[in-house]
Amino acid sequence: MAGPYTGRASIPGLPGPRPSKLQCIAIALLFLIIVVGLIILIFWLIVRPTSIDYTVEHAAIQKFNISSANELDAAFNLTLRAINPNRKVSVYYDDVKISVWYDNQMIALTETSPFFQPHRNITRLDIKAVTNSTQLQDQVAKDLQHDKSSGHIGLEVRVRARIRFKVGVVKSKHYKLRAYCTPVNVGFAPNSATSFNRVYCDVEI
Ligand SMILES: *[C@@H]1O[C@H](CO)[C@@H](O)[C@H](O)[C@H]1NC(C)=O
Ligand SMILES: *[C@@H]1O[C@H](CO)[C@@H](O)[C@H](O)[C@H]1NC(C)=O
Ligand SMILES: *[C@@H]1O[C@H](CO)[C@@H](O)[C@H](O)[C@H]1NC(C)=O
Ligand SMILES: *[C@@H]1O[C@H](CO)[C@@H](O)[C@H](O)[C@H]1NC(C)=O
């Protein structure tokens, strides 16, 4: 390793000049960095974290009404899947909020209770997002009415969660998870939900 010594010639066979205090500290630091790096590398190789995935499996409209004052009463049934493909990493979901958006306006928001997701697990979340008398922006109300008359509406479902990872007995700090699922096309016809196409979400952690 080229380093602090290259400038100093020492006679072969004889001990070189004693390293100064500063050099000792530098070598110790370098050694420490290498050891920590190796630990992280080994940890990563054993754990091999891959990302969490989300899908929307099902969505249905249970109630939907826009008043003349552009107030929305609605209830959506949503089925989400949280997919943890990791072999060694499990996940604590401490705070999970699910929102429904249309045209950049949030039209429903709900929470699920905290849960623990083991490694290699798929957790199904059955969610009911209800909204009472939500004041819609004029354009949003217009677009929603228009879409409704066409038989279905294109929604965006978002998940926001505070999560911690667990590997063995080690728990990580909190991370923010965000999932964006779009387009979630929900039909008004009673049988439209049976033909729902699975939506894969973009997940950011
Ligand atoms: C929505 O879910 C409720 C139960 O939470 C169920 O009774 C209802 O039939 C569902 N509606 C639709 C349209 O799937
Ligand atoms: C929808 O809202 C209007 C105005 O608020 C109300 O008159 C009507 O009864 C509601 N319809 C349903 C199905 O809730
Ligand atoms: C995932 O974990 C939950 C909670 O521990 C459990 O109820 C569910 O059956 C698991 N699912 C699979 C596919 O292992
Ligand atoms: C919405 O209104 C219904 C009754 O119309 C009520 O049962 C429900 O608790 C209300 N939900 C919210 C989130 O306010």
C-alpha cells in the first residue's frame, strides 16, 4: 500500500525510522475504515436487502355522490399487497396512511393499524377509504362527473408509512416509505370490480 512511507528511504534489513504519532493515528484510522467497510460488506452479502413492493389487487366503489355544492361523499374498497421479498429482513410498519387522489386533490385518507411483516412475506391490506362532504375543487368535480358518466374513474392510491427494518435482533432507525399506485381504474358497474387489473406501485424508501 503506497502511503506515508514512500518518501523515506530505509536501509534494507535495518528497522526504518519510527513512525510519528500522527502516522500511527493515520494508520489506525485507515485500518478502522477498512474493518468497518468489511463488516458492512459482509453484512450486506448475508442480508442482501431488496426493495419492498406494493400492488393494488382490487378496488371498488361502494358509495359515490357529488352534491350540487361540489361536496364528495364516497367510500372505496381497496385491497393492497405489501410484498417483502427479503430473506433476512423483516419490517415494522409503525404508522401507515393510505390516501386516494384524483387530479392532484386528495379525496380520501385512512390509516391502518401498525403491523409487523416477517421476512419473505406478503401481507394483504383490506382498506376502506371513506370521505364525507369533502369540498372538491371546481375542475376536479367537473372531471369526476365527466369520468363517472364514462363508467369508471382513474384514481391514484398512495401509501405513506414509517417503517423500521429488523435483521436478526438488530432494528434500524425509522425510514419513510412512499408508494404511488396509478392508474387505479375503478368502475361504477356492480360487476366491474371482478375484471380489475393489478396495479404495480412505485415505491420510494
Ligand atoms: C366493500 O367492502 C364491504 C365490507 O367492508 C362490503 O360489504 C361491500 O360489499 C364492498 N363493496 C364493494 C363494491 O366491493
Ligand atoms: C347525493 O347528494 C345529493 C345532494 O346532496 C342528495 O340529494 C342525494 O340524495 C345523494 N344521493 C345519494 C345516493 O346519496
Ligand atoms: C405474512 O405475515 C402475516 C403476519 O405475520 C401472516 O398473517 C400472513 O399469513 C403471512 N403471509 C404469508 C404469505 O406468509
Ligand atoms: C361518514 O358518514 C357516515 C354516515 O353517513 C359515518 O358513519 C362515518 O363515520 C363518517 N365517516 C367519517 C370519516 O367521518
